[in-house]
Amino acid sequence: MELPEIVEFARNFSVMVRIQGPDPKGLKMRKHAFHHYQSGKTTLSASGVLLPDSFNKFPIVKHIRENSSSVSALVVTVASIVVPFLSVQHHDNNTQEIPALIHGVQIDVMTEGKMSAHKTVNDDELDKGTPMWLNSRLLALVDVPVASCSLLALVEAPASLTEQGSWEVGWSLASSNTNHQAFNDPPRQQDLPDVHIAPSNKRGDLLVAMGSPFGILSPVHFLNSISVGSVANSYPSDSSKSSLLMADIRCLPGMEGGPVFGEHARLIGIVGRPIRQRVGGAEIQLVIPWEAIASVWRDNAHSSDSLIVHNPFKSPIEKAMTSIALITINEGAWASEVVLNSQGLILTNAHLLEPWRFGKTTLQGGMYQSTLSSLSMNSTESVVTWGVRSGEHQEEREGMLPRMVKTSKAYKDDEQNPYRGGLVYVSKGPLDVALLQLESVPDQLCAIIPEFKCPSAGSKAHVIGHGLIGPRCDAYPSVCSGVVALVVKEQNSLHSNGRGLQESAESDYPAMLETTAAVHPGGSGGAVINSEGLMIGLVTSNARHGGGTVIPHLNFSIPCAALEPIFKFSKADMKDLLILEILDKPNENLSSVWALLPPVSPKRVPAPTVLTQPQSLGKAIIDKEGKEKGSSFVKFISERQGEMFPKSPSQLVRVENFLKEIIPSKL
């Protein structure tokens, strides 16, 4: 099913929910990023999902229908827009089945003409999809415990200094308990198609979210807008059924509660509020899976399994994820790394070890923004010192060697037994690469498969790494999707020979990849892969504004074609460092590319100036009396014109020596 077909299918189920009520002091709008307040009345809005009759098989839907009288249709939305208007009696006794609202509150649902409210409504107008407001009532407030626990684990997990502070729920909502769902009762729906549920959502899978951002401002302009992205991660990562999805998608206030569909128009869940870093402002959009909502009041009958479509196969992106690990230093700072072979050779960035070489006094400073937020490293006696360079930073560098290498929770023996590693190689050249060696290799890690062919602009690109969510949550790597925006090529290229790369005169050597996939702090050393799961680049840095704000969707990676010596080294016995020698050589063109400077123009040596004798010089001048004037000077010049005015550049040296004898310098 193509994307336009999925969008049209989603319009059958996407609605906008509006609640308005008395608010004399304007207190009910404080925790909402977008609201409307006029004449002592506050109006809030969100999106919602219209449930088809086939969902009556789910225990939670069945329970609500049985405990409510004359229920025609059900709409599920977020409870955050309803909670401010709950009565005092409900706050004192929240165990009642149907929550009570304060007097004067009205709930309306806007649809695109898929419902019939009264017999006076023209059926022809309904078929045209004319938006209309339909009165509704609140039936239930349902907590989703599994989603709430996952959210609290992400927001309230102990944060280190390198994680740029703790997290909060975005869109100006102060409370982190946002996984309550509200069920409303609008008029009955007409001829809604059946929907299948996608139970297992794999990283990189398509997401199509539909909602009404800023809907109360102008529903005609914002009703059922779409946003397209992909699954970035899930939590808990080691669970077969995730209770919370992290999405690589852009949603706006008012879209919370809207439906999220995947491939083949299967329902994945509803849009939640994002979590946001208090320092840095980075956001992660959350999606609450329908399976998590349906787990409430689930009995042992599992009567809803007929709506679930299972897919046991792993996607190429999931297979590539087994090649991405996480490196931690000092139990706080972290970065990403790529597994190169079964012996535990690890590829990551050199700026983790030598930040001063990349224009940084610290790992957070510099001429271009590193994707790693911060690192502090301790030395270890077992570190191999190959490639260590002497110089003014030698003492500083020796105190910044990696202490240990950790992987995700699924790749560790236990919490107290991380996999340790040592330093093998740090490039002295312009490429930001380093190699580490694991002392022991977990069985779950697999070597990445490189693609040395240069990717084309516009082709799919997926960034896999541990951006933003670090080791504190034991999460798997996240996946952010985009395209290759540009391939920057260097003028003097390199080509492969038997031992590595050597210089050539070709001009199509890829030096840098620019992608639109989001890269966040902690993603340094991650992999850029194509749709086939092959690695096309190593994540190195991203751009930032002049004020320091990072631009996640503009980032730079080293193409695998430039990393070919490293892959050759990983396939050999890993002792022949001559294979890596070409990476240590200075390269002005490559350095200018990674410094974001124009290409270095070749210096032209100016041709020597050759003095020529004036045409009139050497000829005697005859005065009025017929006598020669200046004959002595003319005779002097004529005798020495071969020395004073050489006919070829090779005679310039003799002229210079002659002038020194005749005209002594006063300098």
C-alpha cells in the first residue's frame, strides 16, 4: 500500500477533540502549550482515534461499553485536556467508573463527515467529508500502567553530567504522568473499515501520524494533518512487546491522541507528548502502542489476537543494529561504535581521544559541533599504545584513554560485567577515526558489512547510534532515517592497492557524506547504513548555528570508501599497521573539506620577469648640428647590453651579480 492510500485510510479514524468550559481565573490552561482563552472560558484541543466495531473484541473496549449506557461510538484521546475540567468530587473519589466534569463543560468531536449525528444531516454532505462538530460525552479515564512505567524510567532515571541534565515532558506539560487515555462517546460511525494491529514495531519501520495541530485556532486549516517518519527505538528494548515507542517524526502540539499507522495501514498506536531535555532542548517524540492500551483489563481469553498480524522476520536495519555497540567512560560519558570483525575490533571517532586536534579545547567546544555531548576518560595500563603521537598534548592524551567499553543490556553478561577494551589506533591524518579492541566479544555482536560504492544523493540513509538515550536506560541503539543530502568529493583522490589506499589523479573520491537523518549527542561513532543494511559511512559531527544551537538534521559522515584501509586491516591479522599508514599522511584537500573550507587551490609560481631593452636605447641621437649626443653612454650600453638585458631567464643571475658590482645596495 502506497503512502497516499495509507493517508486516505487513516482519515476514516482521525478526529479532533475540543473541550471548553468556565475558567474565570485562567488556571486550566497553564500546563498546555496551546490553548484559547476568552471571556472567562478556556478551550483546549487534541486529536483522537475513532474506534471501529471490530475493536469491541478488546477487553478494555468491551468493559467501557458494558459500563456505559447507550454507547454508539468510541473515540480515544489523551486525558490531559480533560483533567483540568474534572470536578472536585472526582478528585476526592477517582474510583468512580464515569468521571464527573464541572458544570458548563462541553466536549465536541470534529470529523470529516464519517458520522451521522441527527436525521437532519444531509447524507450527501457526509459523503463529501465536510468537517462538522458533533457533541460528545466523557465515558472513562484509563491509565496505561506499562506505558507510564516506561515513561517514568526514561524521565526520572539518574542522569549524569554528560547527559545534559534530566528530561521533562514536552509541550509545556509539567506532569510526567501523561499516559492516561480518555474515552468519549460521539454519535455512531458509518461503515468504518476493519483495522489490523501491528504488534511488533521494528526500528526503521514507517510511521504515519495524523492529527490536528493548533486545531482550535483554525480547524479548517489544521484538521487531520499528517506527519511521516519512522520508529527510532522502543522501550523496554529487551521486551517482545514494547510499552512505549520513540519515533523519528515531527509532531506539533494538538496532535497528541491522533492515530499512528504503519505499513499496510496497520494501526500502531496513538501520538503521545514528547520528552525534552531541560538543558539543550532536544526532543524525542513518543508513541503509545495500542497493545499497551489494550493490555488494560486484558483477560486470559486473548480474544483480540485475531486482529494482530505477526511478522517474525528481521529487517536489514535490525540486522545492522547488532553491529552497533555503546562505549562508556567513567560510568557516565558515552558514544557509539561499530563492530568490524568477530575478534572485537571496534571503530569509533578520534575526537573522543584527541579533541584538541579538531579545534576543541574541550569535547564540547570547537569549530564544528561534535555529536558527543561530553567525555572524560581515565588511563589504563592494559591499553595498547600503537599510534600514540608525542607532542605538547602527550600528557593530556595519556590521561584520556578509554577505560572500558560497554554494550547494550542485551549484549552484557550482567550489570557488573561490562566488556572492557583498549586502544589500538588513532589516526594522525584528517579523518576522525580510531580503533579499539575488546578483550572479550559477546556472541550477539556481529561485524558490519561495508558498502564502498559511493551512495547517490537522495538515496535512503539510516543513522544507527546511541544518541540522547545513553547507558542509564539500557536501551538498544536508536534509528533515525533520512536521505543522503550531498556527497562532497575531494580533488586529489585515493584508490585501493594491495596494502591500502594510494594517491591518484582522479577527482571523484568521496570525502564526506551529508545526510538529513537526525544525529544527537552520543551518536558519534555510529553507522550510516542504506536500505540494504550496508554501512555507507561513519557518523562524525553535525552542524550548528552561530549561537551554538545544534542542527540535528544536517550532519557529516566519513564515507566507507575513505575507510577502506581500516576494513582491510580488520580482515588481516590486525598487526600490519602499514595498511593504515595512508590515513596518517597530511592531506590539505581532505582537511579543508572537514574544516568546512573551500578547496585548496594549487599555488602557482610566477614566471620570472625578463628585462627587455627599449627600442630607442642603443641608438645615437643626432642633434641639430649633426653631432651625436650621449655617445659615451650609448657605447657603454651597447658593450654590455647582453649583461644588462638578458635574452633568456638563465642570464638573470649574471645580471644580478653585475648590478651588485656597479650599484651597491644601501639596505
